[in-house]
Amino acid sequence: MKLNFLPRARESFSEVSEGSLARFSRTETASASALLVAAVAAVIWASFDAAGYTHVWDTRLAVELGGTGVSMSLSEWINSGLMSLFFFVVGLEARQEFDIGELRERSRVILPILAGLGGMVAAVGGYLVFNAGGSGAGGWGVAMSTDTAFALGVLALVGPRFPQRLRVFLLTVVVVDDIVALIVIATAYTEQVRLMPLLVAVLLFGGVVLIRRLGVTFGWSYFVLALAAWLALSRSGVDPLVIGLAMGLYAYAAPAARDDLERASDLFRVFREQPTPQLARAATIGLQAAVSPNERLQEQFHRWTSFVVVPLFALSNAGIPVSGAFLSSAFASPITRGIVVGYVVGKPVGVLAVSALANRLTGGRLRPPVGWLAVGGAGTLAGIGFTVSLLVATLAFQGEDLEHAKAGVLAAALLSALLSWAVFAVARLLPGPARGRLLLGTSDTISDLAVPVDPARDHIRGPETALVTMVEYGDFECPYCGQAEAVVRELLDDGDLRYVWRHLPLSDVHPNAQLAAEAAEAAGRQDEFWSMHDLLLAHQGELRPKHLQRYAGQLGLDVPRFAADLREHADAEHVAEDLDSADLSGATGTPSFFINGIRHRGAYDLDTLTKQIQLARVRALINS
């Protein structure tokens, strides 16, 4: 019975504790597959029924109210309407990294921005090598922007086992691409700009800024203003996609604050006592307010854009009638060849060259967050231009030139994906230390742990000389901490791990957690902290004073002294210090793990934590 229970408990714990990074990694892999399927379906459809394909997406759709409205073709509604949601999600994720991720140290933003600009310039240069002075010169914007969804999806499929820092670097590069591409669309590919609707759009976005300053949390207020700004931009002649990215970048991200979580617990407790619709609404609002708008919106929209919006865009734009004659014509076209060379050669060369130049000119102060081979891999991934490239192609070309441009975009995406696979396949053939250095690099990591481990006050298991230190903020009454304990024990069996327990009693939901934490410290005064720690986690349902004194007797402690320490709350200050350090480190839930100072976000199962510890060990060896 016991053997059957433990795996189920771990599985449940892994599912509940899984964080946004793990979910996004899964989503990107699946969404890349959905995007590929949609693109292939579009090519097959257009090849067998070109007239029917064109007829469907050219169908006019009008939305009118009181004699005024918007009329566009179905493909235009997708390209300018639904794709605004895609850029909204891109902006959300970039802002999250800027606020609480790798990019919160502002100097780390500079190099990927420069790399993104360098990749764009080199890609456009590669295109113009074939088209300067020709009829296709005006389409230079096609060979410029990276497809965020496709590039991150391919990274999840073919990249290294620990892609997070590479993913952040690539994300910054492609967001730069997207911003510049939207500026290019709004200027170089806009025939006429109407100033009055543009001014209205700016004022409406100013309204978004104002209501946030006023503390308005009603989501529909922001939606209505954003929709009105989108309509104004569509009338101005500027592509309204820009409002999606702007709204995403404006939605701040922050860890849940302990005060907000405690307020949400109080609201839920009141609802539990009196389950009325009014109290249910108050509890719902309180729960939502505890999570930052950025995280809520990502959870709400990411999968819709990944599995509906972007595949629908591919289905409506990637259709080209493939035949032997067409392929022969396309690859003889300077437009097709310029796009392929720009993306497959120009992008990686530009990203690598500018990164290396910035590193050299600053004497190493600007270093990529990953190794140079990974930078090259980011460059090849940045060569996957699909979504925005097709969007620009529809604005820059018509007729046969448009078909040739689509062929170039599809071919470049395929070749860049294969080249990315080859780069990381070569990395896997290298010996361990060399592979780690070339993929991970030697740049310092940003420590999330605000208060470093102090052997004089912290409780430590494992060898002092271990390369990896894992700190857990835990609560003795938290069931997930109890389940995580079995995982931690297996990790400690490896012998090369230093493990630290710090207290984070969630007193608003676990009434016995504070006293249990003080009991562990009281046992620690008699050199039995870890023995008491193990007993408390093994008996999480029995943590009242009489139980704690019984455990003290089982451990052979001086029970009167132990009881006196509990009565006098002799160790309450130590627990409070741990609580303060948890707040400073952004740990508001339990268990919260920090591996060599880096906050672990994701599942806490044995396989996941083992991989993260191995990664930390490799980094420590590289930097030692």
C-alpha cells in the first residue's frame, strides 16, 4: 500500500507545483508543431485548389455600428486583428523577463538588443545583395524579423536540455525584431498616415496609462481602451498590431506579495463560512489580485495564440501552389534567393559578429548570458522568419512576386531550423566540460536568494564542500513540503549536495506551522534540529503542543527546557528572520527552492530537480 501511494503523491505534487516555465516549454513545442501542420495544410490546399484558397481568405467581413464600422477581408482580420493578440503575448513575456527574470539587471539587456539589431541589418544586407536596384528592392523588410513562436518552438525541440538562459537571450533578440518590424511596417509600408486617428490612438493608450495609475483593476476597462486604440490605428493607416505589443509590454510582472496572499486567504475563509454570491465574487477578486496582471494574462491568452491565432495565420498566408515549374521559377527569383540568404546566412552572422564585437570593445563587460556556440544557435534560430515576414510580404508584393517571397520565407524557415538542429547536434558530440563552456558560457548568474547561506545560523545537511547548495523555504504543515521531503532525501543520497532548510510558515492557512517551526528551532538548541525536522514532516497532521512535546520525548530531549522555549517563543525571532528573507527573495509559497541562489520555477519532482542540480554543478565547475 505504501509503495503504491508514494508515486501517486509525487505525481500530484508535480502537477500542482509545475510553474509557468515548464508549461510554456510544453506549449512552445506543441505550438511549433501546430504551426508547421497549418503551414503544410496551407501549401497543400493552395496546390490543389488555388482559386478556392484565395476566394476563402479574400471574403469580406464588415463590423458596423450606427452606420460606421470596419470592413476587411478575412485574411486582413487575421493579420491585423487576431495577430495583435499574438504580439500582446510576446510583449507580456518580454516584460516578465524584464521585471522578474534574467533581464531585471538592465545591463544584460544591451547585448541581446545589439545582437538583434545586428542580425536584422545583416539579413537585410543579404537580401539586398540580390535585389538592390531591382524590382524587389522595396521588399527588404521581408528578410528581417524572426518568428517568435516558431523559433522558441524549435529551440524546445532541438535545443540543449537546459535552454532557459538561451531562451531569454533569443526572446530578447526576437522582441527587438518585432518592435523594429512594427516600426518598419508603420512607416516604410504604410502608404498614407492620417494624423487625427493616430493622435486619438495615442490618447487612448494614454488613457490606459492613466487608469492604471489610478489603480483600476477592472480588466474590461483596459480591453475597451485597447480595442478603441486598435480601431483608431486601423483608420490612421498605421498597422494596428503595434497596440498589441504596447499593451503587453505595459503589463507589469511581480511575485505575489505575502500581504495579498493573506488577504486572499481571509476572503476565502469568510466565503467558506458564508458561501454567498457576493462573498464568492469578493474571494475571486482577491485571488486574482494576488497574482500580477502579466501572469494572469499570459495564462489566459498564451494557448489561444499558440494553438488558434498563429496556426490560423499560417493557414491563411502560407498557401502557395507548389509545382515543379513554380519551384524552378521561385528559386531563380532574386526575391526568393535574397530572403533565403538573408535569413540563413545573414541572421546568424549578424548575431554572432555583433555579440563578439560588443564583447571585445567593452573588454568583456558585455558578455552573452550563454556560451558562444549557443549564441550561434540563437543566430540560426533567429533565421526562422515566418509570421511577420509573411505579413510584410503581403504589404510589399503582389502577384508572382508575393508567391516567390512566400517560397523564400518557407524555405528559409526550414533551412534555419535544420541548421539549428545541426549546431546543437554538434554540441552534443563534444566532451562534457567543453560542451558546458560553449553552451552555458562563463557569465555570472543573478542570485535570487537575497540572504546568502550562513553556516553559523542556517541548518545545513550535506558536505560543506559541495558545489551545489539548495535552499528550501518550507512549512511543516504544508502537504507539498511533506511530499517534497522524499525527493530531497533521494537528492541528498548522491552525496554532492548541500541542503538548507529555512522557515516559511503560512500561518493564514496552516495554524500550527509557526509553532512547529519554533519547535524545530527549540530542538536545534539541543542539537536535534534535523531529527525534529524529519518527525514534523512525517506527522504533518499532528503538530499541536501536546504532539510537539511527545516528539521531544521521543528524541530524548530535555522536555521541560523544550516546553519552556516554546512557551516563551524563544525562537520566534529566528523564524521571523527567515520569513523576511523569503519576502526579499520573492518566495511566497511553499516549498520554494533556490539552487545556487537561483529561484527554481517549475515542477519539484526528482527528475526536474536532478537536472537543475546537474546544470548548477556544471556552471560551478566552469566558473571555478
